[in-house]
Amino acid sequence: MKLCPYCDKKISWFFGIDHTKCNADAEKHRSFLRNHTKNEALSGTFNLGVVGFSEAMEYLPSDEAHAAIAGGYHDAVEEMCDDLILDYGELEKLDSFVQHFAARMDKSFEDASEYLDRYETNKTIFQAQILFELKKGTLPKDRQPPAGLMLNKNETFIYSWDSVQCSTLNVKTKFRGRSTGGSYRLAKNLTIRHTEHRGRPVSYSEWNSKGSGVLAVTNKHLFFLGDSDAGDVKERFSSVSSLDPTSDGFIVNLTLKTRPAVRFTLEGTSRYAWFASNIILAAPSL
């Protein structure tokens, strides 16, 4: 028989204890922990003495409490990143919060950071830091250009990503037409046929996969270095008109008539696509 995770009494489909209140109380405690953690992270502290914290920690199973606290921390970082960057003041608040959280929860700083990173929040912080430095004109440290990347004079490598899927949108032309005409008998043994062919060009587009490879960004170009024989892609930023986000990457729209767009799909969460697209937007000004 399944037991309620909150009151530890049995759950039955046909009779037994009504657990509606248990679930409502659990949701209330989860919301409290998440909102409290978010507000504390935004202010750079962590207070255990507020009314409701101990009750929530005792009522919820440890995994649910962990998810709520880590979720609140993630919400705070997401709110700080609304302007796409984390400045020094925001970073100091987050560092102070982790230190206070570690002390209050009797954890080391490293263990507290790992505990709060349930939703890969540290990667978001790392990416937002890089965007902040780029906005100031400072390039990421310890970056290495991928093998095979050929740079022009006064061209600077900025960043790259592995295991990226690339497709190009190609515009092609085909003809659609029809034939008309008829046969005319001029004599017993003489017939002629009149035929007319009419056609018109029709343009269409299709995505052509370039396979998987490395996406690299410089201050002048966007490179795709493919692993297959489909060929590489090199687009000058002066040909880029806009970027459109997708659920797993982004589309780079070009001013080229025969190749109006290139699509990139990145592995991982949508946060990777957010990071890459913002680096591409900042690259031409570096």
C-alpha cells in the first residue's frame, strides 16, 4: 500500500484518509521555501529564523525541500540576468548568499554550491559573467581557438561550442509549365499539329544539413567547422540581418538571396542557445 509522503499514512483509491490537505500544505511549504530563498539570494543573505522555515523543512521530504531551495536560488539568478549580464554587485550578493547558506545549513562552501546547483544555475552565472566582461570589451580568459580555424588580419577569436548541428536554408528554382495545342487535317493524308509550351520559374527553399561540428565566433565572422564532408560554413557579420531564437538554438538570417539563413542547434538546455546568441550579437563590436 502506498504511503503519503507527508503524513506517512496509507493512500487508497477506494477508501481511507483524505490527503487533499496534505498536498495543499506541501504546496504551501514548497512555495514558501522557494520564495524565501529567492528573496534571500537577491539580498545576499540567508535567514533561518523566519516563521515557516523550520516547519517547511520538517514537513517536506528532503528531496522536495532541496528542489524548492535550489529552485529559489535559480529564480534569483534568472531575475538578475534579465538584463543578460551579472555585474560585480550582483555577483557579490550571490557569493554572500552562498556563504551565509553554507554557514546556516552546516555545509562547506563547495557543498553548498553543489547543493544549490540542482538546475545548473552555476553555468548561468558563468555565462552571464562572460557577457558582462564582453560588454566592457574584455575577452574570455583561457579561450583556445578550435583546430582548423583560419583567421584574417585583425580578426580575433572570441568563443566556440562543440557538438553543434548546422543547416543552411537554400533557395532554388524549378519550372512549372503546361503544353497546349491541337491537330488540324488539311488533306486526306496531311495533318499538322500546333503545340505551345508555357512555363514559369518557381522559387522554393529547403534546409540542407551540414552535420555536426564546431561553432566559432570571431569579431568578423561566424564559422561552422563541420565533422562531415558536407563542408564548412563561413558567414561575415556584415551579411547578418537578425537572429531568431528556437527551442534548441537559433536561426541566423542573412541578406544573401541564395542562402537567406543558417540554423544552429546546440546540445544542452536553452540556456546554451541564449548564451551563444548573445555572444554573436556582441561580437561585431569587439
